[in-house]
Amino acid sequence: MTHLGYVRVSTTQQTLDQQFDALEKVGVERFYQDEMSGAIDDRPGLRSLLDYAREGDTVTVVALDRLGRSLPSIIKTIDDLQARGIVIRSLRENVDFSTSVGRMVAAIFGALAEYERSLINERAAAAAREAARVRGRNTGRPRALSPEQVAVARQMRAAGVVIPTIAQTLGVSRATVYRVLGTEPA
């Protein structure tokens, strides 16, 4: 089991010294570093750390924001490490993902990631429905009655036929007949 550390600064004008000192103080044995923005997902130091880390290892960072700039990016990295049995520790947030409190925080992160994924899926589905609607395609459930069947239902009702008989004749529920005729149940 190796105690790994990851340090990152966004610009070359910043220094990694404070992060190195803090991680050395807690016993980090092997360091990986990047001097680039956390907005860049493909960082060589982080990639090397992820390639090297094995089950049972511990990865320590000064702060969780060192793993990425956005919450989804940070959560993705944490999820990847946890799925591989690698413990994550963050000094600033005082979170150790091997403890019960850390696992709770990880569960919250997981819930946030799931929520974010569902929002993305909902937005994509809404955009697809809107694109289909603009093109005149129905993306919802197919209609129970064709326009011809609706016309038949109206004719039957105008002739005094009761709703249950119309529904049975057309093979649909009474609620469907009420809905297409725009009448209230008696």
C-alpha cells in the first residue's frame, strides 16, 4: 500500500511548495504534479497517478479542488478511485474516504453526480422532443384512437349511444372516450 499525493497549481507563477510540505507532513511517499488549469481534464500528472494507483493505495490532496475545477470532474475522479479500492484523503476538507464520515461524503458526492447525470439526460431528452415536435413527429405515447375513430365516437354520441357502449365498440376505456369527446363522466 502506497501513500500517493497529487499537487496542482493553475499557473506557472504559483508555487507547489506549500502543497508538497503539507503532503510530506502526512506521510505521502510518492508525488504527482501538474502546473495547469483544473479545467483541463487530461492532465499528465493526474493521468500518471491514476495509472499507477492500485487497490489499497491512498491518494491524498491538499484540497478536493486540486482534482478538478468542476464538481462533475472532481466526482468522476473520486468515483474512479473508489471503484478501484483506492482511498482518497483531503486535508483542507478534513475528509478521509476510508472513514464512515468520508464514506458519507462520498455518498453525497455520488448522489450529486447521479443528480447531474439525470439533469443532463432530461435536458437531452427535452431537446430531442422539441426537435421532433418541430419536425412534426410525435415522441410521446401513441394516441389510443385515430382521427377516424374519434369521428365515429362523436357520431355515436350524437346519435345518443352511451359512453360505455362507445368505449366497448372502439376497444378503449371509458376515460379515453370521455377525454376525446371533451365531456365529463356522469
